[in-house]
Amino acid sequence: MIRKNLTKSKPGQEEIVGFVLIIVLVFVVGVIFLGIMLRKPVPSSNSPEIENFLEASMLTTTDCAINYAPAYDNLGDLIKSCYEDKVCASTNESSCSVLNKSFSSVLNKAFSGERYSGYNLEIAYVNNETETVKEILNISRQGNCSGVGAMKFINAYGGDLQVRLEVCYSES
Amino acid sequence: MVGKKSQLRIKQMSFMLLAAVLFFVLAGMFFLMFSYSNLKNKATDLNKQQALTIALRLAGSSEFGCVDQAYCIDTDKVIALKGRSAYLDFWDVSAIEVIKLENRSRECTLASYPDCELIKVIDNNDTNKIAVPLYVSLCRKALEYGNVYDKCELGQLLVYYKRI
């Protein structure tokens, strides 16, 4: 009698196992589907907006004319003049001082709104062959920030003038 | 007895098939709901992408751009283009503006240029529009000590697209 019951319950057990397997399979597929649908894009640290800003700002005309006015340097040329410690004939100031003022003004115009909480600009000359690193300019507002940023390389003097800008966005 | 068992099996099978069909129909409806809920956002995103592409193309076009410079706009050319009806539908956007990054934003006319900050190149008067900004250098010819030189200031090219 007991033996007869055991043989009868076997197909039932198999069906239950199959049903559970199907449930597990559907659950796994559902989790994968939801995971893909709800995945948020990872923010990139290299921002096209900042890269665009660096490219455009390099053409900005400054008040520094090394030889004679009105042959004024743009920001890109002024970085080179600052590396060479040149003096501006137009203002009798050092080119690095004018570079600092001009870049600060441009940065304040672009990143002073409520959307931004700070920025950090570093300009340095790097030569990998001679392992030379010379800091040219460092402008920072509201301390260090670890937001998005971009870099621009200007080939000069056998190495690279590296312009690195990081911008922090307000949380709200 | 055997016939009854077979009928039961057939019933079981038909219920199983019905359940499977129902499951796939529900899953399909769920998927379609997810896909179509984002359709409007996707259309707006596509418009944004198109506006950004147009902004990049404009900055390098002969009507706007400086000679041999990327991300540079010749404002002397742009002020001449302002309000020309022939260009209203040329770029297929809601509006195009060029603005200097200054505290003020006085609109430019042929009389007030270059002592102004905002040039409204075209405006199709769309009510629901969003801007895509692109940083550009705004350059013009200036005169000092009898010499002409290129004076460039930082600005933005704003291409407006229609929100759907």
C-alpha cells in the first residue's frame, strides 16, 4: 500500500520541481531585465563641456602685448610667454601676472553661476624625456574639487604645456 | 477509465498553454510600456543632439566662423546676418543667439554693435524651446593706435531646439 503511494507521488514531485525551476528562471530573467532598464549612465570624468571651454578660451585676447600694442597675446600665447618669463610691454607687468588675471576673469565669467560650486585650474610644463615638470599657474576657487574636468595639451619647447581644469557642480 | 485520464491530461495541458500565453502577453505589455514611456524623452534628446551638431557645424561654417580657427565666431559676420528672413528656415532650429559672457546682456543692433552683448541671429518665435550652449571665442576687428587687430572674447553660441 505504501509502495503504491510512493510510485503515485513521483510524477507529482517532478512537476513541482519543474514548476519551481520555471519560477526561478523567470525571476532571474526579470532581475536581469530590470537591471538593464534601470541602470544609470556612469558620469564621465572627462567632460566635453569643459573641453569645449578650454578650446574656446585659449583664443581670448588679453591685455598683454609683449612687443607693441595692439599685438596682444591670446591666452594660449600668454601661457608660452609666462613659461619664458616675458614682460608685457603694454602694461609693464609680468606675463604670468596678466595670465593669472585674465584666466581668473574668464573662469569667473563662465563658472560663477548657481550651477557651479568651484573650479581648479592647473597649468604646467611637462617633458617626459627629461622628466621636467614646471608649474606655471594654479587657480583654485573654494578649495580642491573632484568634479568633472578636461585637459588640453599645447606642444612647445620639446614637451607639453598641460592645461588641466576641474569644475565642481552644485549638488542641488 | 483510460479516456478520463487522457481528458484530464488534455485539460492540464490546455491550462498550462493558457497560462504560458498569458504570461508572455503580460511580459510583452510590460516591455512595451517601458519602451514607450521613454519615447518623448528620446525625441527631445534627439532634438538636443541635432541642435548640438548644428551648433558645432555653425561654429565652423563660413557664415559664422573665423578663418582657420575652431570654436571661433566672427561677430562682424554674425551681425550682418541678424534678422535676415532668408536664413529663418535655413538651419531648421527654433532660434540662434550669440552671447558674450558678461554681467549685462544688451541686445545688439547695427547701431549699437560692438558695445552690446547679445546678437539674436534668427528667432522663429517657438514658445517651448530649450538652448544648447557651445563655448566659442567671439572675435571682431578692432582698431587701436591706427592698427587693426583681432579682438576675441569668450562667449556662447546658443542653438535653441523645440521641446516635444
